[in-house]
Amino acid sequence: MNTRCDGHDRREFLQLGFLSALGLSATDLLRLETQGGTPARAKSCILIWLDGGPTHIDTFDPKPDAPAEVRGPFKPIHTSVPGLHISEHLPLTAKIMNEVALIRSLTHELGNHDTGSHYLLTGHRPTPAVRFPSLGSIVAKETGFAGALPPYVAVPAINSAGKAGYLPGAYAPFDLGGDPSKPGYRVRDLQPPEWLAIGRVDRRREMLAEIDAFSRQVESGPATLARDSFYEQAYRLITSPAAKNAFDLNRESSETRQRYGRRRIGTGCLLARRLIEAGSRFVTVVDKGWDSHQDISRNLPDSQFPGSGKLPDLDRAYANLILDLKERGLLEETLVVLMGEFGRTPKLNARGGRDHWPRAGFVCLAGGGVGGGRVIGQTDSYGESPSENPVRPEDLAATLLTLLGIDPEKEYRTPTGRPMKLQPDGRFITGLT
């Protein structure tokens, strides 16, 4: 199934042209500071976004003692954490839950895909008065424009909620586009046209610098600054062999690629690890297809053939990403976040699926200074609402910013001059560190 119930096509096309796509710069790694008394250990973040709203009961919050229409078709299994159980279709993930902090009490009220996505990706309730920047765009702004790789990348693309909001467009993600799991996949726009040699690129860059210098004498503002970084980072990206290599999955062994899985989420997570390793600061891996309104018992584990469903794909990709980062010594400085826009209804519908349910959902956090092997909050016996330690999107956003060394109380200004704190309402989630 390739469309969400709201009718949006699941194939995201790269909206930006050659220069706009390359206008998203990268940066050297920042030394992170302490915010609010909490050590900021994460230098980077990988967000695995389960687009469509993953069912919490059939993944990380099973209810084996509930009636059949609530507990669903799957059985719980033991994990590496005593007393913690998750779905039987996540056996690899079960083995690495000692590295994971599981939040079972995520809650809000917005059951629409677009508004729910905006709430989780920005930490702010949507309002027509202002379009808030995504967490990835905030990280891009805070880290600056110094390196060859984009600081914020979306694999393959993110919806409008994951964009720059009121910040300049330079802080939007570099959307890769296409399908990284396809044979021969190449990121578009990393090579200049055949007729445009690097020498000519250099000359055009020098000419553009002179024109922009004159323009700044006349007018200077956010648009000018965005254009400056836009062209400068386009040049850095297309002329950097290291940047191009980071996007090249063919440099990975067939064993590694098989371990992650060769479907979209597996190749996306592997590509995210390569980008973080090479210097990107925030990579969002988008896995579409979690809008499970029908036939969960078949679609989630098996889909087209045994083991081809969303859960086995997620299980391989997520567990092996955590293990790979740990083996490479990157997990402690890389915050890995797994979530979607909301959970699903506790009771199965007449079609054997679950509908939208923002009152209860989950988030998995690993690495980046987060303590593993713990559960934050819980839901009631039917998985309807949090019964302990409810966590709001504002709390999650404030926590992620703090872990990444960014003060949630820091103030930005919109293009109209309106002062806006990054996250004035959220609290750091206790028990994570």
C-alpha cells in the first residue's frame, strides 16, 4: 500500500533544482556544551521516522492480558532487559533493548497525519500564525556552514513538517530523492553536468562572489545570507570527493548491506550511518507505509511474502544500526531516535487494522548519552492513554535539543522580527540519563 489514508502519494519527489538542493551546507563537528545541568553528549542525531503512525501495541507496548480485539494477533517476547517485552516480530531489536530507552507514554491530541507530524518534528502545535522549524533545521542553524557535507539530510525526503519553517531555506534538509534500495542508485546533483568542467565552476563562483559583494552594498538580509551559503555549499559539495564517497553505498560490503536489509529502511539507515560518520549532524530516515488501517496480522510481518513486512524490515535496520554504531565507537555521540506521528487505536477495527490514536504512542532513544535498558512511562491496560509519566511532544523536543547541546530557551527571530524561543514549554524527560 503506497498511500496514506489522507491521500498523499508516498513517493516524495525532490522539489528543489540543482543549486537549491546543493545549497544546504555541512559543518565541522561542534564541541557540545552542558544545558540545564544535563550533559550534552550527542554530536549528531539519526531520526528514523515511521511515517503514517506506527502501532504501539503491536510493536513496543504489547498488551497480552487484554481482550483479543485489543491485544492483537502478535505475541510478546522477552528482551535483553529483564521484565521488558516487545512484539515477537522484533527479535533482533529485543536483543539490543539494553541499549535503548523506551518511552511508552508519548501523548498528544492531533490525529491528523500532517498536524501530528508537525507537532513531533518541531515540538510545537501547528498554528497558522507561524511555521516552526524542524529539529533538524535547528541543528543545521546551530552548527553553521563549514564542511563539505550537508548538516541536515533527509533519506530519501521528508514532508513539509521537517523543513526550515521561519528560518532561511538554507537550513532545510538536503533531500536525496529516489529510492536508495534500488540497484545503481545515485544521489542526484552530486556531479556537475558533463559540459561544465570544475574550472568553469571555479570561474563562475568567483564571478558570483563579486556580484554578491556588490549586492550586499545595496541590500543585505536573510535572503542574501541564505543565497551566499546556498552557492558556497553547492560548490563545496560537488567538488569534494569525500562528500561524494559518503553517499556511495557501493563502498559497503555485501555482508553489511545484507545485515541492514536491502529494502528502503535498511539502506536508508546504512546511508545515515555513513553520513554521520562523514560529518553530517542530523539525518532523518523516512520509512513510509505505517498507516495500518487494515489486515495488520498479514501486512506488518509478511506483506508480499514471509518476512517482507514493515516489522521485519524495521527489526533488521534498527537493531543493526545500533550495533554498527556501537562497534564503530559512534553510539555514545550519536543520538538515535525512532518514532512516528502517533500511535494506533487500542481496539482492532472491522478490517483487522488500527486507526489513528494520538493519545498513546512510543519513542525509542539510544546513544547520545541516553541510558539504555530502561522504560519511561506506561499506558493503561488497554494502551489507550498514559497511566504514568505522560510525555508531550514539547518535552521530547526540549530533551532532544538538550542532549544535542542546544538550549531550548534560546531565542530566534522570525523574518518579521518576532522573538521565538526554541522550546519554552517542554521539560527534560527524567530518567533518561
